[in-house]
Amino acid sequence: MIEERNEAMLEEQYCFRYRGTLYTVPKGFVYNGANIPTWCWSILGLHPFHRKVRRAALLHDYLYGEGKKKVADCMFKRICKLDGCSAIKAHLMYLAVSLFGGSHVEEQEEWLSIK
């Protein structure tokens, strides 16, 4: 994965299975990590590309781009917990993406791309 300050690009495709469905994020997919407001970084102890949220953010951004918001939001919480977030932090971030994430889908389409 190639990381810049505000985005990362997959160097090879990433496959994952969630609830019996196989998803493949293509090589070259660009995403911006977890959209955690800067003022929350110290409260949560996380930044947008922290190892505990990086994979969840990648998969969430990809699924949003595919129009699968509900699946993306539920999966985000589960992957955060699997990757080491506490249940409380994972739930708080889930609430944020499920309540406010939909307003950013069109905005994200401008920068989510396959290069």
C-alpha cells in the first residue's frame, strides 16, 4: 500500500469475504482512510490510517463506492473490532459512519478512483 498524507493506494488487489459474499478491491484503488475529525484523534487515540481502522476504512470506502452503504457500515464496525478497536470505540465510529456517512457518498465519488 502506498500512503500519502491524506490517501493510500492499493499496490495489489485485496479480497475479503463478509457474510458469505466475496468482495475484491482492485489494485490501484485509492482511499482516504477513516474520516475521523482531527479533534477526535486524541480522544479516540486513532488517526485515519491507524492499524486498527485502516482495513475497515479501505473496505468501507470501497463498498460505499459500490453503493452498499448498509453492508459497509456494519462491516466497518466488525472489522474495527477484529483489528483491535475496543467495542466502545468501534461502536462510536459505527454510529458516526451510519449517521453521517451517507452525506459524503457523492463527495467521495470525486476522489475515490481506480488508477
